[in-house]
Amino acid sequence: MPSKCKIDPVALNQLQTLLAERVSSQTAILQQHGRSEAYHHPELPDLVVFPESTSEVQEIVKIASQYGIALIAFGAGTSLEGNASAPQGGICVDMTHMNKVLQINDADMDCRVQPGISRKTLNAQLNGTGLFFPIDPGADASIGGMSSTRASGTMAVRYGTMRENVLGLEVVLSDGRVIRTSRRAKKSAAGYDLTRLFVGSEGTLGILTEITLRLHPLPEAVSAAVCPFDALDDAVNCVIQTMQSGIPIARIEFLDAEMMRGINLFSKLGYPEKPTLFFEFHGSPAYVEEQAQRVQDIASEHNASAFQWATRPEDRSRLWHARDNTLYAGMALRPGARAMITDVCVPISNLSTCLLQTYQDIVASGLIVPIVGHVGDGNFHLLILVDPENQQEIARAQNLHDRMVERALSLDGTCTGEHGIGTGKIDFLKNELGDAVDVMRMIKSAMDPKNIMNPGKIFRL
Amino acid sequence: MPSKCKIDPVALNQLQTLLAERVSSQTAILQQHGRSEAYHHPELPDLVVFPESTSEVQEIVKIASQYGIALIAFGAGTSLEGNASAPQGGICVDMTHMNKVLQINDADMDCRVQPGISRKTLNAQLNGTGLFFPIDPGADASIGGMSSTRASGTMAVRYGTMRENVLGLEVVLSDGRVIRTSRRAKKSAAGYDLTRLFVGSEGTLGILTEITLRLHPLPEAVSAAVCPFDALDDAVNCVIQTMQSGIPIARIEFLDAEMMRGINLFSKLGYPEKPTLFFEFHGSPAYVEEQAQRVQDIASEHNASAFQWATRPEDRSRLWHARDNTLYAGMALRPGARAMITDVCVPISNLSTCLLQTYQDIVASGLIVPIVGHVGDGNFHLLILVDPENQQEIARAQNLHDRMVERALSLDGTCTGEHGIGTGKIDFLKNELGDAVDVMRMIKSAMDPKNIMNPGKIFRL
């Protein structure tokens, strides 16, 4: 163990006794755990540990509590706001060894998993049950990380976010006690909704060790379509009318002309480079056809220039693969750049206004900024491409971001639809929720009086 | 003001200055606010106040905080677990003067209301918008009360509970500060989910003064059906298969033979007195027909003895009116009795076991106990009919209830699917969630250090 490790040597010794070789302070390991896909400066932990059970997590927490050492739970490292960085050093608790499916209950359509499993691995293990876990944030994130940031993504418009799909949690509290936040009933009015309190708390209130998830029946039929528009307004109005019609659309994704250019470049496709909606429909064969026909009618009313179907699984998969890779496709527009990714979400009636004013800002900034959005929920992302060495460019990007968040708040929206606050949006949160942030602080102080659980995230104490 | 009022005279004077005649300690008013539809012994407040604005609520809270007086928010008085009783006396804050719809946003399918409005009044005011608020707990409860107990009811299987349908809250905290828990975006990952923390907290963390609700498009077509079975098992298996099929059924309600007898008696109907499912389907005309056909096929596979349609609005309305009156219909089976109402909810795979073992207990108890359930969610209610003067009968009823909750917990269920803990289920909650209740206490103590917000509910401090 290199001598620069800042963990108290007695604590370190206790951790090594507990975990043997599953304790590391190798530089490469620290670096891998101090950065994620965020554009933020990496902040390295002093140590990384790899527990394999709840009781090991419990022992780690007791040691950290005794010595006042920060603990940062870590999953797939796909978060975007420094949610799992270590600004105060401390111990990164890598959960990827805890990656089992513990129980699948077909009749109840739920399952219990360890937090380190990724969503794609979970879905592979659900193969043959007729059920799936729909939440799809793009990246192959861990279920623990998705729960902690209240993730959502392309399917949220139909299946909800992690808020709606986490049924219960096992959590190790800051004093080492283990609680379960609920039983396995589909609903409950039994006291405070601790499940929802932990979902989205970014590891600041405890470490998740088991997660019970709601599953959904695999749709009998699926079809998808790509639909370009000449005008942004028309695309957004098509979305609004689709939502109001009550059609339970499974996905409705917006990509702007610039992003379509990136996708064509990155995935070697030939889509029209216009504001475009990607649709997906789930249901019985007859109902999928009915939904698709109704949406096609709505799109035509709003001057869609085409409605290109992808009904064969391989075509659909190519389509969504292209969509899922927007981060890399966007970055392909400027090789060597990093992406500052924004995440505002506004009431859908304010989406046109928010997008159109943002475009004026983008033009003024002179930067390359593709846009992709889960527009059924009013959530969209700018990928502001910046040269990481160019401070002046980064300042312009930050200004663009600041102005957009201010705009989203003035339109009754939020600074983050799904990425969380992390270290990157602490000031935005205060502007968004005012004194409500004090209530969050009260809860944090009551539940983690030594401030060892992922300190420095969401708010300043 | 009668002299027996236990409120500090200076505080009382301040309240009268603030609210003039909207302060009462008349016996009839106190009695009306000390009891609800619960079977529990009434617990009267010392005073009832009728605020008309958030700032009045704020002033009331400041006065109560200064003098350490308990505050109990009160809506329609339809709760069932003593959730709004006043075991420590204090001030009942009757919210029924704050009953306005403040904003309806058609395009976003949401609205902002004051907490005193009832769900039926809200739906009447939504008339013409093409939208509705679906949550239907049977009683014409207030939206504030429904939010506070995390209510649900017959439509939850399709539209979710109050947890999924409250988008944001304005809350007066115990120190008189006013916060908003979220902006109006459909989803957000901005810090702790305070909205969900207050939903279901039964007024113990603050007083709700504004509620933003999600609305849903009125279905184009609706159809309903009544389907009796000879065997309970068959009815439950029909429910499980319907849920797994992914059919988005709008309601699927179970009534046992005894309850059907009560309904026939109370509503002068002639349904077969057998275990029965009531169904409702929402969607486009073609899709409603498809859903209904598929469910009819599933019911036939499970030996349903008939499938009686109610497609005309007046027939459907008669059907659901009968269902909504199960409380009174049940009580009609034993005039003069009161109903001890239970509320367990179990994973649906355990529903047959839970119901069948409960029936054995009912028979052994010798009591009349009709059953009604939101079985798509695994939630059902016994109406244990007791002579309120007969202590021995009440003890038998309590024993039946205790055993059933123990059974539900052993089947991974909850003691309350939708009524909340109130004063009636405090011990059950501890058995259900163990140390998690300590976390609730920590939060309560941090947010309401003087314990003035609906004290004595959910847990003991």
C-alpha cells in the first residue's frame, strides 16, 4: 500500500483484515474511480474497496464511521455530474462484485437484485421470463447507480423513472445499521416513503445493498419509426398532441438536425439532417398498429416530411442503437472535444419556447451543440462540445448552460431531469428549490451526522 | 369561547385577531373534527380554525410553534385510522375553506389546487378539458387528505396512487417557513424527493397548502363487466393472469360472496352472491373491445360462471356506485354495527394464500366480515362488523385483524395498502419495518423538533 494513502493506518488495517486483496490504492484503480463520463475534473478517492455482501458493506461503514472517513458508492461509472467522484478523498466502495439477481417473482412481476448489476445484464438474466426491466438511460449503468440518481431515459414516458420502478431497498445507514424500506407489496401507505427518499439521494444517506424492482411484461409486438420535420415547432407540437391523445407511446425521442448529422457520421447512416422524432410503440399487434396509425396521422397534421418504419427487430435495433449512442455520435462532430451535458426538463407546453431561445444562444456561442431529448417528458440534453484545454471556450459553454438553466427555471422546469445534482449543479438546485434545500440538509444531518456518506454532493453543509 | 378550552389564552387571542369568527371551540364543531369514519374512539381537538390562505396557515403555525400547541390538518374527515384525530388535543386546522382550483394546464396535463378541494369537486371543475383526476378511494375525500395518507383505491392498478400523481407541493413547515418541493416538470432528479416524503406523512412533517396533480386524458371509450366465480382461487388466478398479460386494465375489484350479499341488500340489486370480479377498461373503442375480449377469455379459462357487460354509462355508473358504497353496503349486513376496516396488501402471488387462511379465521371468529379488494394491487379490506358496545366482540375482531396483519407480513406484505398508519397501526408498522421506523423518527425530529405537527401518529416518539 503506497504511503501517500490518507486513510488512517488502523482503519486501513481493519479494512485489509476484512477484505484481504479486495482493497486497492493503486493509481490506475483510483483514477478509474475518480472520474466518470462527467466533464468535471476527476476527484480521486484514497482507497477503493470491493465488498461482496451486505455484511461486508456494514463492516466497511462501521470502520469509516469510527474514523470519520468519507464513503462513496460506485457502480458503472456512467454518471454525468460527478455524482461518484471523491472531492474530499476517502473510500470508494465499488459495488460491482455485488451483481447478482437474488430473486425473480414472475407472478408479481418483480425481482430483487444487488446494486452492482447493470441493466443490460439484468435484462439478459430475465430472458425467458416474459418480463423485462424497461428503464433505459442509454449507458449500461448499474441498477444501484440508476436508483441513486433517479435515472430515467427513453422509456420513462411509458414506464416511469426509477422513482416508479424501485419497489424497495435494503440500505446500510451511516451508523452501520441495515434497514429495509418496504415489503414487497405493490403499494403501501405504511409511514414515510423511505424508498423514494433514498432513490435520487445519490448515496448521501446510506449505501444501497439490495434493490427490489418492478418488472413489466415484454410487449407482444413492437414497432418503431423515424419521422423528420422541417420545423422544430411542428415536432414539439406533434409530441404534445400525442401525449394528450392518451396513446401510451413507449418512446418519443427528439434529435435536432446537428445531432442527426452526428448520428449519420458516427453510425454511417443516411437519415435526413432535420429535427427528427424517433417513436416506439408497444402492445398487442392490433393495438401497436392502431397507435402507430394515430401517431402517423398526428405527425402528418404537423407537417412531418416522412414516417419511416422499422418493424423488423434488426432495423429497430439499428435505430435505437444509433439513438443510444448519441453521446459518442455527438462527440464525433468534433473529434477530441469533451461534452458538457445539460439536463433541463420543462413542462411540455414550454418546450418550444425553451428550445427556440436556447438555439439563439447556441448560435451566439459559436459552439457545436447537438441536442437530444426525451421530449414526451419535456427533458432534453445539449451536448456542448468544448476543447478541454480551452478555458475561454469552457467559460462560453458554462455561460450557455447557466442561461439555459435560468430559462428552464423561469419556465417552471428543473435543472436536472435525470442526471442528478452531483457536484455540478449544487448552485442550480438552490435557485430551483430555495428553502426546500434546507429541508434536505436537515434530513442529511439527522441521518448522517458525521457527513461520511458521499459528502460534497447535492448541497453544501 | 368556553373556559375549558386548553389553548393558551394569549395564543387564542392571537388566533382570533388573525381569523376573527373563523375560530371555534363549539362542542359540535369539536366533535365533528375529532372523529372520522374510523372505528376508533373520537379524540377531540381544543379548537378548530378555518384558514383561507397559505399566509394564514403560516401565521397559525407560527403561533402554535411559539406556544407548543399541536396542529392537526383536517380535510373531509373520511380517513379510517384516526389519521386526523387529536389524541393530545390542540388546534385542528380545517382546510375546507382552501378549496380552489388555482391553475389547469391542459397541454401539460396537470393542475394546481388547494388541499381542501374534494376529488369529485375537482373532477367537476375539470369538465370540458378532456382531462380527469382518476384516483378514487371510494369516499369523496379531500385532495390534501388523499395526499397525506398516500391514498389510492379502485383506479390505482392503472393510474397509480397519490405517490405517482402528486407532482409537487407547497408546504408550511413546523417553523412557519413555506417551501415548494418541486417545479412543474414531469420528472426531476433535483435532490431528495421531498414531494414523495410529504405524500403519506399524514401531516406529521408540515401542512400542505397547495398540491400540483398529474391529470390524465379522459378515455375515449369505457366498458365495464361483472364476473362471478364459484371458487375464490379461480378469481385470484384470473387477476394474476390478467396483470401478467400486460392488459392495462383500469379497475379490477374483488368482492366476496358476503359483500355481494350486502350490495344486493343495500343497492337493491340481484347479482349472484359469489366471489366476483368487477372490471373496467379504458382506451380507444377498438382497444377497449380487444382488452375486454382478452380478459373474458382469461376469465373463461378460470371457470368464470358469466361475464355480464355494462357498456351504457348509466349501467356502469350503477355498477361502480354499488362498488363505491361497499362500506355502507357491508354495514347493511348488520344494522347498528360499526366496521373495523383492515387494509393489508400482499404480493399478488400470495393473495390466494392470504385470503384463504383469513377465511378460516373469519369462520372461527363467528363474525360477519364482508371483503372487498383492489386485487390487481394485492390489496383487500375486511369489514369486520362489530357491536361497538360489546367488548368481547371487539376483542375477537382485533384478534382477527392482528392475525391477518401478521399473516400479510409473513407473506411479504404491508399492514396498510392505502389507509395509512394513523393511531391504529403504530405497532403493526414497527413489526413491518423494524429499524426503518427509527429513520422516520429521525426525520420527524429534525423537521418538527417541538413535535407540534399531528403528534401521536405513525410512531411514538
